[in-house]
Amino acid sequence: MKLVIISGLSGSGKSVALHTLEDEGYYCVDNLPLGLLPGFIEQLSGKQMRIYNEVAVGIDARSGVEELMRFNEILNDIRTKNIDVEVIYFQADINTLIKRYNDTRRRHPLAKRGIPLAEAIELEQTLISPIALTADLCLDTTRTNIHQLRSLLKERVLLKPAHEMSLLIQSFGFKNGSPSDSDFVFDLRCLPNPHWEPALRELTGQDPEVRRYLDSRQESIDMYNQLLQFLETWIPQFNAQNRYYLTISVGCTGGQHRSVYMAEKLSAALRNKFPHVSLRHRELE
């Protein structure tokens, strides 16, 4: 049986994730108290319920402090029963979460007795920190809409073969903030910037003119070769530790030229050695 545990901050996309998995044939249960999870899994593993091979549960802060502090212990106990478990944690910038709640006019699950929304979000973040520390995959949905999130989940979770690592190579612009869900972040702002070439300014790193410009500069060649050597050396080490997911982010100032160029080259090269590589250009989306 495969078990996917969905957790994270309320308003960051947990419900979208569960609905996406349910549409793909998962048996999904939301807001399951953590203390009931072992019994729930035991019941599904019984002879009467073995029709459910893929299960997803949503766990949130309402499970309580004591149970959440035991999350790692509960998880390890489930894994000893031949259950393939993945933990996916969702987060977003607090201002984005506040805006989403204001737009939907829904109440935060911890916003009781007059607690301001911002304080409720901070409290929730503290309560579920044991899950965040254990997560196999952390997704920051600050700049991700529902359709992008569904596509990301399908590509990284549903299409990933069992027990194989899913690599995501993403470009971004530092002017919009660096992604908080990355395992590695590389800064390309030291490379020549095509933005200052009038003929290239409106193009992106996907255009051949920009690629030729950067390929003609020794700094770009050296950066690419050294990053590729680093990643080809260390990705297998993460894979050997049973890591299911690895996110590698490359950034430049605006996320339009240099980072897009480098993400394209790295993903193309890594696909020759690793079976499941995804590519995302955050700012171009």
C-alpha cells in the first residue's frame, strides 16, 4: 500500500492536492486526527479493505500538540508495516495566505475566540513544524495557482515511478524572492546579463538568440560545467538515502534570461542520467 500524507498551512493548497489525488484514484480522507492514523491504516490493510492500494490523508494542526510531537514516531511505526509512505508539506507566504482567506471569506481553523488571522497562521506553523521537518517534499504555493499546482502534483508525485527520485529544476528571479522549497539554490547574477542587450531584452532564455549569446561567454560555460559536475556527483548520494524528491533552483535578477537558459541546459543534461526530471520556469509562468 502507498500512503501519501498531506499537511501544511491552511490555505496553501492541501485541499487541491487531496482532490487531485482523489481524481487519480486515491482513497482520500481529510482532517484525520493523527492519533487515529495507525488504526486507520491497520483497518485498510485488513483482508476486507485491501482494494485500497493508494491512500492519501490530510493531517492538520487540529490533531493537537501531543500527537503532532509524536509524528515521527507514528510515521516510523507505519513504515515498519511494509507501507510506502510519502509526506508532502504545503506552505505559502503569510501575506498570500491572508489574502486568500480574505478573498474566500472562509475562517481559519485556529482563528477562534478573536485570535487575529496572522496569529492563527503563525500558531499553526509552530504546531505542525514536526511534520515540516519530516516532509519528503515541501511545496511553496505563494506564486502557484490551482492549475499549476495540479500539474505540478501530477508530474512530480503521480507520474514518478515508485522508489525513484523526482528532480525538479526551476528558474526564478531574485527580485520576486527566492523559492523556500528548494534543496539547492544557485545564484547566476554574476553571469553577463542579456537584459542590457536591446535586441535580447524582450526575449527569454528559451530563445536561440539568448542561448547563443550566453554560450559565447566563457563564464556561462564554466558555470554550467561546474554546476552539472556538482549535481551529477551529489544527486546519487541523496538517492542512496531514499530521498524521493530533490528541488534545484537557479536564479538571476528577473528570472527571464540567465536562469531560464541554465535550467534548460541542466535539465536536458540530467535527463541522460536520471529518469524523472521536471522543468519549471517560475517567472515565465
